[in-house]
Amino acid sequence: MAPSARAEHPLLQRLQEIRQRSEALIAGLEPEDLCLQGMADASPAKWHLGHTSWFFEQFLLQGLPGYEPADSRWGYLFNSYYEAVGERQPRPQRGLLTRPSIAEVLAWRRRVTAALEEHWEALDPQLLELGLQHEQQHQELLLMDLLDGFSRNPLEPAAFPNLEPELAYERSWRDAPSGPTQWIAMEGGLVEIGHGCPGGGDGFHFDNEAPRHRLWLEPFAIADRLVRNDDMAAFIDDGGYQRPELWM
């Protein structure tokens, strides 16, 4: 492939954009923020950055001739739940990992990204796509875990206090319907769900989204808009969590 065509290949461009996006999420944070683990079910931002690099190194790059991991000990620190790969740091104790430093983790990310950019044509495209989807998943987790951790600070810190509109994610909720929520009645019955359903496209899917199969649904109703923060607060105030039939 010609160098110009290679540089413009959609997969390579997605790789670069997704890796850069992960690092942009921590641009305004302090080193102390990156080790924050607000609860046992959360993970520090630094861990998410390391784990996504470990995934690429473990499952794609290690098979390349001559490639050596940045530090063989880091696999124990940044493995999540891949039991076949080996032992791992207990999840509730990820916040204890002050080393490697964030500078070392970011240098590792640059090393991994450079190797992916150099060898992406030799890698399994489906496995590379899985790695990219996996990293995007951890971008969401990073923000969720950071929100949890910051919510426990009496100073009420903000991760993005000066976020410019053009850098923000699309805010389609601004165009959401106004007024009371309306409910749309659905008949239920025998339906098909899973990857490959009509209208669902043939793009990427995680393994637990397939195969396509039939399911019986009882009649139900669905709101005509996304759930907003005030909707959730009203649900809690109304005792919704005391009625498991509503949310189980």
C-alpha cells in the first residue's frame, strides 16, 4: 500500500483517534487524580490507560517477531479478568499502584501505539477492531470511575471545568422532547434479538451480543426519551428502589 493511502486508511485513522482520545480525557487532571479509586468496583484512570495498552501488547503485539513487552511485570498489574493469561492485582487494590508512574504509563502507551501504527497491516483486523472497541469501552469506564471518585470529595472537583463546546461529546439531549414523559405501548410477543437482526447492520459486535435468537416478551411500555438526571432523582424519591419488580 502506498504511504499516502496507508496514512489515510480508515482503520489506522481510527486507531490514532481512539488512542489520542483516551489520553485527552486526563489532560486536565493532576497525578493524584489518576490514582484515585473511590470504591472497590472502580479503577483509577491510570489503570485504565495501562490496561488498554496491556491488552494490545498481550493479544496483538507479542506475536510479532522481535517485539518485547515494555516490562514483563506489568502484566500482573494491568490484567483485569483474563484468567488464562495469569495472576493479576486484585481489583479493590488497584488504587495502591503508585508505580509505574503516569509518565511511565504514557511512555508505554506511546510505545504501543507506535508499534500498532507500524504493524497494523500484519495484525488480525478483527482482533485489532476488538482492541479498539475495548479501549472505547474503557474510556467510558474511566469517566464513570472518575465521576464516582470526585463525587466523594467535599471540594467538588470537576474533571473538565473549562470544556470548550467543540471538544464536548455530541449533546443530542438538548433536542430531547420537552414536557412530561410520554409512554409508548409495545405489544410484546415473539421477537428476535441479537447481532444480525434486520436493520441492525453487520458491523462489530461483542461475543455476548450473538447469536441472533428468539425471545418471548410480555407487553411493556417504553419512554419516548432518554432518562434524565431529574427523572432518576424522581424515581429514587418515589421509592422506586424499594420495588424490585421495577428494575430487576
